[in-house]
Amino acid sequence: MIDHVFLTVSDRERSEAFYSQALKPLGMRHVFDFDGSTAPKWVGDLAGFGSDTAFTFWLREGDSQGQAAHVGFTAPSREVVDAAYAAAMAAGATDNGAPGERPYFAPGYYAANVLDPDGYSLEFTYHGQP
């Protein structure tokens, strides 16, 4: 089980706006800012996304690595996958695979793929029956 993920982004303010819009259909939001001055230097200042009790996705500013990462977000339904894809596209994402079935991964696997403003690969997934 993964506890959290950090993405290093080239413009944290831009990425916070993007992810605030793109992750909203999944019930995730920008919930916490971490002041990195009390932590080791490699941590830096962070913007945390999640719920009121779990901050699982973090952004920090620095040299982004584009497609060095792929992050999959779980959705509770196909409709939420579609909504997250639409929200990400409206926020400035680049299409990397329109919503649809991905039977080569597993039966009932439904997903949509985008690239964020730094080129990171994002996937919104639903693992259920049609």
C-alpha cells in the first residue's frame, strides 16, 4: 500500500490550480501546505492533496522530470473517470488516452489518461464491471 507520492513540478502555483480542478471529481482537494524549513532540505515546501484525514499526493517546486512518473488515481465509477478526464482537460491537460475500456489490463478496467502541464502521466481508473 502506498502512503504518499511527491511530484516535483516546475511551477507549483500552476500545478496546484491544475490538480485542484483535475482531482475534484475524485473527491481530492488541496488540503495542506507543509513548511519545509523544519525538514531536511530535499523535502522542501509541499502542497498536499487528499481528504481532511489523508494527504496522499504532494507537489513541490523544482526541476520537473516530465514522463518520469505515471500516477494512477482510483475512481468509484466510470462516470467519475469521465468527469476527472474532462476536468483535467479543461484545466490544461494533454490527452494521452480518452476514457474507455482497457481490456488488455483486466476485465472491467476502464480508464482515461492525460499528461499534466509538466508532462507527468496521469491515469484515472475504475476497476469494475461495465
